[in-house]
Amino acid sequence: MTKTILLKNRPQGKPSISNFEFTKDDSELSIKDGELLLETTYVSVDPYLRGRMSDAKSYVPPFKLNEPVHSGVIAKVISSKNEKFTEGDYVSGMLNWQTKQVSNGEGLNKVDPSKAPLSAYLGILGMTGLTAYCGLTEIGKPKKGETLVVSGAAGAVGSVVGQIGKILGLRVIGIAGSDEKVELLKSKFGFDEGINYNTTENMQEAIAKAAPNGVDVYFDNVGGPISDGVLVNINQLARIIICGAISVYNSTEAPKSLSVQPFLVKNSALMQGFIVSNYAAKFPEAIKQLATWLAEDKLTYSETVVEGFDNIPQAFIDLFDGKNKGKMVVKI
């Protein structure tokens, strides 16, 4: 039997279980020459998937209604008629939310469970790590001794960004949503300071106190009022990296925020958005460096692992309530 999760209707505001449909198919899957049969092992749920659930122009086409949702997946090759893959291989790629599926092998990469846990290839050695490394190094261009602020710092990307910042000799301040997460930033990930935005009345003052020398690099995962507080504290020639805006992903009205232009002009600052695929040419270099740091225990990572195929949609929804520490994955 094959289970599949479809996008039933487009969310209005925060997604709910009713936006998804669960189906079952008892027919046996078969493969032709050049194809392979995959069994899903881990599924990645990520905030950016919310954008693909809306019928709006973006950097990738929206999901189609009544068709499977797809995201980063680790799968095991059950059988193969493709010369590049053999039975027992593990692969990563953008695959459907299905327990089993047929692939022609395009876009799949072999992963080695002997070198790192399989789930790590969806996180620190996958899109998460690549996003953190490429965004920080290519746009942020950090210099030793500078101050880096990271919003969404206890999340998958943010926690890696902060650690890379420390490796490169920066003072690192993380913004997260609970005292527990702030403590995790400092005790596990080595951040110098942490700010709980849920208990902070004046973000501008809190940033100024944590970063008395100002902010040189800001890695923004959230947008909204948190980022406004950082913007007021940027230094001359600051670099602002726009990775995400989870605070407004579920908004049904246009967000109201500070006008960024005066701050950018006054400080000759750079603000640039990006998607990780912009830096595909850098992926081999990035993965090699991340794997080296991981092997040297200079990097660590945190995961929230939810078990069970049927729990994929709820795990995705929980991202918007901050219920994850680090990367959120579902183990099938």
C-alpha cells in the first residue's frame, strides 16, 4: 500500500490539517528501464513550503491542488533498473510526500549513512547547511571581530549560521522565541548573547545592549518588528541577508514595517534576498567545508524528529508556532 498526502485547498492564513488530503493506493508499483522504486525514510518540512501553497508568483511554481506536496526527502532504493543506483542505496532529493514512489533518478544524490545520520542530509549537510553557509559567506562576507545578529536563531538555518559566525571569529547574537531556546543558543551553539523576542518590550534597545558596537551582519529569517529593531542598530557598510520572513508568511494583509531606505542610505548598507539555488556552483565547496567542521566537532546541530507519515502536515504546521528546535524532520 502507498500513502500519499495531497494539497486539498490553499491555506488562508496559517495552514491547517484541512488543507491536506490523505490517500491510499493498494496497487503494486512497478518500474521500467531507467527507473527505481523508492521507500521514504525521512521527510523535511520547511517554512518556505507555505509560499508554494499559495497561488502567487514566486521563485518556484506553486503546488497544484489535488496533487502530492513535495519537499526534501531521504529515501531507500528498494529496487532499481537504473545503472546509477543499486538496491539498498540511500538517496536525497525533492520527492513527493508518499511512502513509496517511482523515480527516473533525476535530481537524486546518494548519501552515506556511515558518514553522518541520514537526517543530517536534510539539515546541516543538506539545504539547511547550504543556505546558512552560502548566505552568510557570499552576501554577509563576514570579517573577524564583526558583530552578527541572527533572527530565528534556534531554527534549522539560524543555528548553523550562528555557529559558522563563531568559527569565523564573529561576535554572535541570536534572537529566539523562548528562554529555553535562548539558553540552547548559548550552551549548545556557542552564541555570545541571546534575546527572547516574546519577553522583550523594546527590541531596538535590546539589540543595542547586546551589540554595543552595532550590527555589521544581520541574517534575517523572520522579518517584521524584530528586523525593524535590528535595522536601527546597523553600522556603516552593514550587510543584511534576507533568507526568510516567517513572521509574515501567514499574513492575509500587507505587513506594515519601517521604510528601509533611509537606514540603507545613511549607512551605505547592503540588503539582499536570496534563495539557496542561486549558489549551486558553490555547493560542492560548501558541503566539503560543512562536513569537515562537523567531523572536527566545530559544528553541531539540533533536530526535532516527529515520527509517522501521517504526522507530516502537523509537523509542518508546528513550524509556525515555533515548536521545533533546529531542523524539523519526520521519520517514516
